[in-house]
Amino acid sequence: MRISHLRLRLRDLGCKPCHEDRLLRGWVQLCSYDRKGSAAATFFPAALRAELPAIEAELEGLARLHGEYPADAEVARLLLELHDGQMVESVLLPRGGLCVSTQVGCAVGCVFCMSGRDGLLRQLGSAEIVAQVVLARRRRKVEKVVFMGMGEPAHNLDNVLEAIELLGTQGNIGHKDLVLSTVGDVRVFERLMERCLNSVRPEPVEGSNREDGDSVHASTSSARTDYGAVKPALAISLHSTDASLRAELLPNAPQIPVEELVTRCEEYARTTGYPVQYQWTLIKGVNDSDAELARIAELLAGKYAVMNFIPFNAVDGLEYRRPSVERIAVMVGTLKQRGILARIRDSAGQEVEGACGQLRARAVK
Ligand code: SF4
């Protein structure tokens, strides 16, 4: 299901943008539809009130919890079953973070990832992406969402941007806490920059009551949903500075020279005011050399960026290993000495159930 399609359906039921927003806000924030002094029963148009149980049941059925590893922990992997029986994973991260999937399977086929083993099976609708947040919020607070789970967001950009728009407006999540991750695709840079350039928020109409959230929402709602008011932060899966090694590790990623990737990222970072996060899965003997380190330092010198090293986690059937703790510390320390922000990021929950996509792969088997 797409959020834009749901909005059209609501419009057919006589809803105004304020009704759509209130229903979507109630869903994604797990709160009542009621507004001050007026219960939803009287506030919503009669046609929506009649249809509400069916709509709520559809939203509820978008994603259901199939398994949680470990159970009841702050940091855990969630295996979710979608309405058609397909499965995806979400990860509860520390400090209120959540990693969501954007596709079932993935076409990029990174050699160190289970999610791409079977290729792309299907796209997730924007509502299915947001449903992962709703489901996680039933377990604990979610204040940051990273689009880094199963799938390449660039290959499902309309749905991902729709989900981002809803989470950043009705979902009560700060724009910089919505992190879109990509292997680097020109379409992503173009769409994100377009949103920055076209995002002049219209003034609320004269006479709107600023204390009444609905009046303000009604006057600006079409802008918030259509023109792209929400500017997410950006993460790039780099993994190597060497073009041929990068093509080997990420076989179906666009072959954009790394210099161009960094230039485009820098433009977005300076425009939005958030640093770009570079992701680097560290694999022993593959991309942990001094030559890579020197090249990263050269490329990111003076850039508004942070390098996240993610030590490789075991994947069923793969021979790769992570570098030693000492080597990882040297890599981080060397970049810091060169004035580049660098840190180690462990993929949450992986010590329990392996790398991204493994839970799903085992469940499907
Ligand atoms: S690492 Fe990301 S882009 Fe690469 S195959 Fe896995 S899900 Fe796709």
C-alpha cells in the first residue's frame, strides 16, 4: 500500500487534508484521533467513520511480527511478515533508533550481504515501510529511522521518499534523524537536491488559528505532502575507493567514480547542514589496507562527513572475516589524526542472528 493512494481513498470519502493528517498521525504515533474537545467520532466525515474499521484493519495487516531476536531487548532484530507472506527485517537500534527495510530482497547483490542473494523479489509500499516504525513503536520509542535494512532505497525511491515525508511531518521524527542510505545513484542525488531547491513552504492562509493545529495543517498540508518539506540525512555505502574492487563488492551498483560520489554528497551535506555518513564494511585483507586508508583521507579531507567502519559480520557460506580489533583501531585513529571524523559501528543484533538478511533467509528455508 502507498500512502499517496491511501490519501486519495480518504479524499474520496470526503476527507480534507486535516482529516488525512489526523488519521495518519494517529496511526504512526499510536495516538488517539481525537482533537481538543472533539472526538474523532464527530470530527471525521461520516463516510470515513463508516470505513474506519476496515482501513485500520488494513494498516494493521501491513506487517506482523514473526520473530524477535533476542526477545524483549532494547537492541534486537525483528522478522516481519507482510500481508502477502513475504518477510523483511527491521532492527531496533540503541538510543531509539530503528533500521527499516525498503524492498524484499535487493538487486545490488553486495557480496557480503544475504539480502541480495535472491535478487529483488518485490518493492515495499511506503505504508509498509512506515508500518515497520509503527510496529517498533509498540515495543519502545523510535526517534530515529535509518533506511539501511534489506533493499536499495534508490531502487524504490518514490515509496521511500513518501515514507520519509510522512515520518518527518506526522511521525514526529526530526529530519536529520531520517537517514536515507544508498550505494550511490544519480537519481537519489537529483531527487534530494530537487527537494531542497523546491521546498519553499507556503505561508499559512490568513486567519488560520495557530493554536488549532488542524487549521495550520490544512493550509500547508498539500505543500508538506507534495513538494518535499522533509530533508533526510544521507548515508553512502562506499566500501572501497578502488573502482574495480568496488564493482566486485557491489556488482550491480552504478559505476560512479568515487570522486563524483563525494562531490555530490558534499553538495547535499552543505545544502542541508547535516554531515554525510559514509558506510564501510570492513573485510580483512579486502578493503582494510593502508592504501585504502590513504585514499579515504585524501577524498574526505575538509568534507562535511563521517566515516562509519562496520566490521564484517559472519554470513552463512562466506569466507570473509573482519579485521583484528587492533587493525580497526588503527584505521579509525589514522583518519582522526588526519582530521576526519571516523567511528566503529557494529550492526545491532548481528552477534545474535548474523548479518542483514540472514533471519529472513533462514525463515524462508
Ligand atoms: S548491502 Fe544493501 S545494497 Fe547491498 S545487497 Fe545488501 S541490502 Fe542490497
